[in-house]
Amino acid sequence: MAMHVELKLVEQDEDGIDLAFRAEVLQGLSEAQKAIPARWFYDMPGSELFEEITRLPEYYPSRVEARLLETHAGEIAELTGPGRVVVEFGSGSSVKTPLLLRAAAASAYVPLDISGEFLRQASRTLAVDFPQLAIIPIEANFMRPVRLPGSVPDAARLGFFPGSTIGNMVPHTAVDLLRSMRETLSGGSQLLIGIDRHKEVDRLIAAYDDRQGVTARFNLNLLQRINRELGGDIPSDRFRHVARWNAEWSRIEMHLEATDDLVFSVSGQSIRMAEGETIHTENSHKYTPDQARLLLQASGWTPIRLWSDPADDFMLILADATEHRSAP
């Protein structure tokens, strides 16, 4: 039977409030361009809404990435070798994970996610299909190095970062995260990462502003989470979801726009917003293959293979941890 060692590496106050969540929300709402990091989308309702997004006809990344994993599973397995510990960053529902676990003949699976309830539910589901696999879920903020517990087998590690989540970060933050992953995984590790590619702006906008309004509900749930967990009284019905292309940064941006002048409070702090003012909630940067390789190289990873679909919508890159060198 799969081993389950559930660890929680999230700092909370005596009321169970995530200290980082409160600090980052209050800081972000105090800035001239209000902003909240995208990782706070993922409470249980937010995680469920995101899984619904991945099944929408407009949202191509999940389908294309799954096909890439299926098509190139044998080649990935040949390059990684058997018996690695698969460490998935931001594991979510782990729906693509079985494709990799089977291909890589993993010795253990360590999903890291900030949404603890969703993480544990996904781990229990996965254990049914992999009863002999050690599954060690860890509730943690993977934006900084995570010290893996002693229960993780002493074997080479394969990081898995699917879904183009790296695109949520501005480049310098993406570099910091990839360096942090290298530290979490240690030397001799590999990283398999999914990255979204440049394409027509109309297709990008449609993927982040679907006709059914699921992405809008996902975005607005962030305000409802703040109200639930941080004692807020934000009138979420007086905000609207906005998705737009920022050509200068090569990214889709998601915002929550106030539809009139507002005054509300969060954790006792009063906040004012004018009509038309926005809270910037997510970025999704798009990369060319050369830009993606450079991003990895700047972060201590050496790309060894890149796979893309026939339409050049999405890419998977396998990279080795770069050996530390004292010379340039």
C-alpha cells in the first residue's frame, strides 16, 4: 500500500490564518497598482474551478501538454532513467502525473502544493492507481526551497512543473523560483517543465476569458476567499473579470476591475478603489523556445531536450541541474 506522510510547512496564527496570505494581500492592496500573487487563487473552491478551466474548449495548454507527455513518454523515460523520486511543484489535481510516473518508473512521488485540502484529496485518489508507490504530500509554498523529509527515498530526483505555471512569474521571479527548485531537488537532479508558447493574441484572450465565464468565477473567487479567511467585506459583485494582452511583457494579464467607487476592509484595514481601478491577479508569460532555454540556463538548469506539438502551441523541456563552476 502507498505510504502517506502528510507534512504541513505553512505558518499559521492561532486562528489558522495563513500568515503569508494575510501579509501579501494587505501589502498588495496598499500599492498604487493593487496586486495579489496568483498562488492565492488555490483554496479548495479555486482549485476546483481551475480544474474546470482545464477542460474548457478554449483552454488548450492542458490538452496539448497531456498529449506531449503521452507521445514522448518513452523518450522521457530513456533520458531520466528508472527509479527517480518525482517531486511535483504545484501539483493540483495531479491529473497529468500518472503519465510521468508510469513512464519514469518512479520510486516515490512527492507532490508540493499550497492548497492542503486539495493536495490530500488528489494524493488519496492517486494512491488507488499506484498502490505500491510511496506518496508523500507536502503542503508548502514552493516559491522558496523546501527541505524534503527523511521519508523521501535517497534516490535521484526528477522535478515536474507542468501547466506553464512558470509563466505566472515575471522573469526575475521565475529565475528565483527555478533556482529554488534546484536547491529543493539537490545536485544530480533533473527538471521536466511545461511552458506555453507565443501564438495569436485572439486565441490567448479566449483561453483566459472563456464564453462560459468559468475563468471569471475563478478570478472572483479570490475576493471571496479573502472575505472568508481574512474577515473581509469586499463586494465581489462590484468587480468584473478582465483579461488583456500586454505586448511589452509578452503576457496575458488577469485583473479584477472595480465597476464603481468602493470602500471596503480586510483584516481591519480600510481600502479605497476608484471606478475602473484594478487588482492585478495573474500574469501568463509566453515564451519562444530560445527564451525558454535562456530562462532555464540563467537559473542553474541545462536543457537537454525540447518537445513541442505540431501546431507549436506548447513545449516540454527536460533539463539537468547545471554543475556549479567557479570559472565563467
